[in-house]
Amino acid sequence: MSAAAGQPLVVATNWAAQGAIYLGVLLTALAAAAFFYWRALARADSFSVPGLMAGLGAMHRQFGRLRWADLFSEAIGYAREGFGATPHYRHFAGEHRGTLAADRRSVAAFLRDGEAPAVGAPIVQTDLAHTLEEIAGEGAECLYRGALARRLASGCAAAGAPVGEADLGAFEAERQEPIGIAYRGFRVLEAPPNSTGFTLLQELKIVENFDLKAMGLGSADAVHVMVEAKKLAFVDRERWGADPRTLDAPLAELLSADYAARLAGRIDRTRAAPTHAMADAAGDTTYFCTADGEGNAVSGIQSINSAWGSGVTAGDTGILLNNRMAYWHLDSAHPNSLRPGRRVRHTMNPPLVLKDGALWAVFGTPGADNQVQINLQVLTAMIDFGLDPQQAAEMPRWTSNVPGQYANYPHDGPDVLTMERRFPEAVRRDLARRGHPVDTVGDLEGPCSAEIIRRGADGMLFAGSDPRRDGWALAW
């Protein structure tokens, strides 16, 4: 909630009478950003224009049933009175204390005497409460044009962020059509570029060439095939993941059955592909989903990128500035290279699944490069293996990272296949023998925080929430 007005948003909606649409709120490099951004990744230098509020405003204008002002009461109350710090909050506040320590307002709001707050300590954000009241009264527009926009721009200038009134005033939310594929009788929809949601669709099309169910849930064969499919899809992500206004990705080909079959044919069932053959190439993201009895649903994801973003609060607005521009590449030959006015590639993707034209599931997770990998595991668990949402959220998970393909600058890191300890030791040893660089972590120490809603044929809703992070499945 600390970043309620300071982050981008990507949302998929399915309205029973209107089909599925995507509202993409896109991240754009500022005219001055090329010179400021790379001084520090966790400072205000890497702040980009926040799109969340514009996106929510656009959604409300098209689909809203309640008064705009009435939607803010709970958020204002939690900002003014505080919410209790959870064990996860305390852990991450301690882990990223250095990020917050550089800004006195952030220290006052999110720490206690410069340290991680005790579990249950109220996290009070009075300035943010005032800002939310202003937005509730004046509408989303005031964050981009008007008195609040001027205060935000002033706070950015004081912090050294390259965002001014002109940048805020030029911003508009954009509605986009979804991209999608058929997978084993289901229709899977995703956000289009500059989201890399197409990577999940490509992973699914590749693994559709294999009988995962016959291999067995969590087996070495199934994990191996999915990891190799991920690695192949990420090669195309590096080649085609970019601003669609500057690079027209051939999505029809990339997501075609023929192309997927060719990629699947490259998978050696006995050996992991060497990572040197791959193309060169923990954050603060929140996923949420909701559905109602009429078949309407929202699959939404919002992010300030790193934990606590830049760590800088913009003046008296209470808005914590993002560091979303850490996703740019400095190599001018890379499709995602930093240029003023260009939209940065990002990993936020909110899947939505239809069956016979009706809502079947919404699900997703934060987690940067891990998002499309966990989403792949969640959806195949439900479709191929028949798991319910809670089982899919709790099952052991893996994630693969390859040098040169990391989302955040400098886009490099270790070659590693991270697996939770609940995978049997025999499975982990088998994968290591095939050449996977296996690193074992604790039972529930894998990445991400999946949230899932599935709709039955009779309209019954089933929900699941990941135990690895703070998250809840609620019905009312």
C-alpha cells in the first residue's frame, strides 16, 4: 500500500458481457532518464512515471459500479491508523534496511528507530492518507495534472528523480487487446508487449508437445522438460521483448504450434542444454485477483520493482518512488536498450484462462523473471494434473536463471536451477546428472507468491493463496 500511487499496473479483466480486455499501463523512459538513471539502481534516479492510478481510473470509468470516492475508505484507514507488520514484513524490512535508510521519510514510515519493526507494530503513513483522500475527492487525474501532480514533481526534483510536471501531464493509461493461445482445450490470455507475458504462452505451447501427466507431477522428466522449455522461450524473450512501437514481435509465429513443435524437438530428454548457447540478454510487486458470481474477474499485477522500490518517498505525498527503470539494457544493440520516450520491457503478466468462452481461472504472482516460470507450473498443475488452486499454490516449485537473461541491470547472475527441498532427493540428483545446476532451498523458500481463483462449470469459485509470502484467499 505504501506505493499505492507510485507504481505501474497491468490488469486483465473478463466481463461476462464484453469478453476479455487488457488495460496496459506502460513504463516509458523520460527525456532526461538516459543521463540520470544508471547512477544508482535503488535511488530515485531510476524512477519512472507511475501508471497505477491512471489505470485504475480508466477501469473504473468503463466497469465501475461504485462511486470512485467510496473505493478509498479502507486504504485511507489503513494508511492513517496503520496495519500490523507481519513476520514477512519484518524480514524484508531488515533485509533492505539500507535501501530505506537513505531517506528520512521512508525511515520514519517503514522502520522503527532505524531497525525493522517488531511483528504487530503499526505501519502508519499519514502523508499517504492525505494523498489518497485527495485522489478520492478529485479523481485519478489529479496525480498527473493539478496540485498533487505539482507536489509529486517537487518531491521528485528534491530527491533527484528525473520526473517533472511535463512527464506526469503527458501520461495516459492505454487499453490493449490481449494475446492468447490454445492449450489442451483452454484459451490462455496474456498481456501483450511491452510485457513479456508472451513468454508464458510460448512455454505452454512448447510443453504441450509432451505428455506431462504420464511423466508424473514433480518428476525429473516433467521438471526437465519444463525447465528446457523455459530456457528456449527466454531466448525469444531476449530477442523480441521490447517496446512494440520500436520492435514488432512476430507473435503469430512465436506462439504457433509449428514453431513450438520445432523448439520442442530441440529438447534433449537426457541432457540440459548448455547455457552458453542461450542468447545474451526479490522485489516489491503485488499480484491480486478477484471474481464474482456473474463470471466477471480481474487479474492484476502492480510493482515498484525492488523491495521498497527506490527507497525514496516523494516529499509530503507519502508516495514511495519506484525503481522500474532498472529493467533497461545499456547495450544499444539490445531490443530493450534505453532511449528517451521508449517503453521498457517488463515481466509483469496477469494470466486469464477461458474454457469454452467462459472464465475458468485467474492467477498470477510477483517475482520478476520467476513469474512466467511459476505461472507455468501453476497452470500445468491445474490443467494437466488436476490440482485445485490451493494444491497448485503449495506444491514444490523450481525456478531457472541463466546468465545474461536477468531482468534487472546488469542482467547477469549465476546459472542455477533453484529447487525446494520437498522435491525428492532422487529427483534433484537425477536433474543434476542431466546437467542442471541444482541448488536446494528450504521447503517453502522458493520464489513468488501465487494467488489463484478458479471457476467451476456450475459457477462455484475455488481460491488458493501461497503460504510462502503474505497473501489471503477471501470469500464474501
